[in-house]
Amino acid sequence: MSKIPNSDGTGERHGILVKVRLDIKGTGKSGRFLFGGKTVDKAAEESREQQLTVFRNVPIQGIQIIDIDCSTEIYTVNDELTNNEIAYAPMELTIKAYNLENVVRFITREDFRKIEVLDPASLTLNHNEIERLLFKIFEEIKEFRLWLERKYNLR
């Protein structure tokens, strides 16, 4: 477990407080003929609401979600490969993690954009903790690669 010195220099406390920004992707669904289509903004908003529900209701081992901020405006960009408009609905999670390994699953997500370490100011890891952290990063990257292969049928 990561050791974090107290602000007064005495003793230790455990846990890492981070703010993670995820930009949830939404692509519009074209409807039949002129009606029934979903705008990309609406699709992004619905995807963000689904993720919000998951984060609020499904516990994640080693993680305590302190706050979820969905107040940032939805933005759209043009995908040059497909020439389609894609909307992103930002979500900021304030998370208390038991250790750095638990944060890795958030930064290896496709919708990850930014991380800000709120607390501690410094962190000490021993060699076993560094090995576990690097192995966890490897596992998450491997899992993400398999997900991409399934998504795009690369095998």
C-alpha cells in the first residue's frame, strides 16, 4: 500500500484523492426516412447518464467515488475518417483510491481525458508496489487491446 506522509510529517495515512475527467462518446443514430433519428448530443447525454448510473450504483473494489460532476457542456467534433459528427459528454469523477493500482482502470479507459492528483503532495512506493503497479498497467492494456480487437474484428 502506498505510504503518504501526513501534512505535519508525523505518521502516515492511506489513500489517494484524484479527479478524473472522462468524455463519454455519443454517435447519432439515423432514423428511417426523416423521423426517428437521435442527435449526437442526445446520444452523448444518454451515454453519460448510463455511465453515471453505473458509477453511482456499482461498487468498484478499492475505489470510493466522492463526487460526480456532469455540469460541463456537451461538445461536438467532426470525425475526419468517417466524416460524421461525434459528440462528447464530459464527466468529472472525484475518487478516493486505496492505492495507485486502483486508479489504473480509470486512466486506461477509451474515454479518459485528464487526471488531477488532489492529495497527497508526495507519495512513496517500495519496489513491490512499483512491480504491482506496472503489472496492473500491463493487464489493463492487454484487456483494452483485446476489447479493441473484438470491436474492430482484427482477429
